[in-house]
Amino acid sequence: MSLAEYFEKTEGMGILGTADSQGNVDLAIYARPHIDDETIVFVMSDRLSHANLQANPKAAYMFIEKAKGYKGKRFYLRKVREENDAELVQSIRRRKRYDQEGEVVSGSSAVYFRIDKVRPLVGG
């Protein structure tokens, strides 16, 4: 099964790990990524995970399948590029995000990652 099929068909929860230039680690819950020619793409707001990637392009993404037992995958990633075009970001985003006043949140980026390694959730 291709990665695109895997993320289209598999329900679950993802956690993205990033670190700044001094090695201070952050973890954040992220939805299933988008797949673009075997590149993983996340829509990211300008928060800590995004800031960390400006200083350190390496990240890890753990996807835990909604299934009995411990199933899923771990991805070791390297940021390769970032797109800030609002139309592109909205076309990738699965759901619109709203602020407290009900306005659509803008200012997000599409961040593209090369997959350096894939391991099962447990073992491997």
C-alpha cells in the first residue's frame, strides 16, 4: 500500500516531534499528513514546531493507528521546502480553522519533508 493510500484509509492520531538549534524538543499533535510524490506535507501555523524547523530541519512523526494493540508508523523526516501561498495552503488543508471571532485563520505554511526512514510503531 502506498503512503497516500495508507493515510487516506487509516484512522489514527499523529504526533510531530521537532527540536530547536539547541536540542530543546517539542511534541505536538498533528493530523494525518498530505502525501505529494512520497513527500510528507503538513499545514503548519506559526507556532513552536514551525519555529523549530527554521533552526533545525529534522523532525519525527509518529502515527498511531486507531486499532487494537500498538499499530502505526514512525517517520524520520527532513524539511526540504516551505510554501506560504494562501491559496495553496487552503487547497491542502482538510478543514478550515477559525479564530475566536469566527474568521478563517490565515498565515499558515505548507511544509514539505523528505522521508529519511520509516519504522513500525513498536520494534523495528
